Amino acid sequence: QSRHSLHLGDCAVALARYGGDRHRDLGLAAEQLRLARRHLGRITGHVGAEDVLDVIFRDFCIGK
């Protein structure tokens, strides 16, 4: 599916950035690994707490 292809491409980009950042800034490298994992999770159907919070803040009015 094209959706899978897009997520795999984004995962590959994040992993490439991880390879460049891991010797310079550990925080940036960790963020790239997190993004890569998230893209793979969208293909496999794994939903994490961050995904749930994204939906809540996007679709519901909180604090009003």
C-alpha cells in the first residue's frame, strides 16, 4: 500500500538522521529513533500513548 511505503520512507529518513546525529547529540539521536519506531508502529498497528494523546488533543476540546 502507498501508506506503508510512505511510512517506510519516513522511517528510513529518521534512521539516516539517527546515524548522523548519534555521535553529536544523544537527544537528537534518540528523537530520530523514536520517530522511526513510530512510523513502523503505524504500519504494524501498534498504537502508543503518544498516538492516543495526539488524537485527544487534535479531536477533542480539553480545558475549555
